[in-house]
Amino acid sequence: MRLRTGHAKLLHAALLTAAGLGFAGAGIAQYPQDPSRVTISLPPPSAVTPPLASDPIGARVNKAAATEAGKSATGSESSQPIAREAMSDTPIIPSKAELPDAAFKKLDAGRKGYVSREDIKGLSGFEKSFQLADANKDGKLNAAEFRKAWADYTGRANG
């Protein structure tokens, strides 16, 4: 029995459709849930560990919660610990890989325009470079003096 060209094409299309439906059915059988309904399962409360007081992030969260709880009757906050921490005058210790201007900005967190001996306490080995670059011996390095000290400290001619 020989099929006509039109019938052969029709039979071929029917077989391809059936195969496609077979694969789709197998996929649906693996995932029986309704895909239009998104479900999220949360862990039980006993599985969630509260933040530790020694954990810096947990401590910030606890401070923020205490601030929220300590709002006055007018609704204003008595303090903003996270914002205050972010705008702290505490210097950030740069790595030797930093460029001099970036290192200066990190150490001059209070934007005083200079870096003092107090600011470089955590920067191991920088004291000698500090003394050499402090041209006027005032115990402070302005930006130009700091660039010289940073070049000496890092061993790079350009800082």
C-alpha cells in the first residue's frame, strides 16, 4: 500500500505531534503542581537562629530594633545607630594595593584634611614613613605629605 504525498505528510505531522505530546506529558507528570500557583515554604520558627550579639550585622539589627522600640510618642527616633556607624570618624585601614588618594580618604574618615598618628594606628609599618613625610613635624600628614609617605610605605614611586 502506497500513501499519497498529502497523506504521508499528514501522517508524519500526526506522529510528530504525538511524540511531542508524549514528552510534554512526561514533563507534566514530573511536576504535578499548578505552575500558575507559586508556593514558598518557610522554615519552621525553631530552625531560624537569632542573631548573636557578637555578630556585627546581628548587633546592628538588634540596635535598629531597639531604636524602633525606643521611638518617642511624637514618632521621631532618638538615635540612628546604623547611619551614625556609616558616617563614623573611625578610619578604615587600607591595603598596600590602594592608590594614595583612596588610602588617604579611608584614613581621613572625618574629612579633616589630614591624617594623624591616631588615624594610622592599625596600619602596621607605616609609622616610619609617616615620620619621614611629616615635613613640618606637626604630627599630621596633609594630602601631599601623605602621598610621599604612601610611596615610601608601598615602595612604589608614584604611591
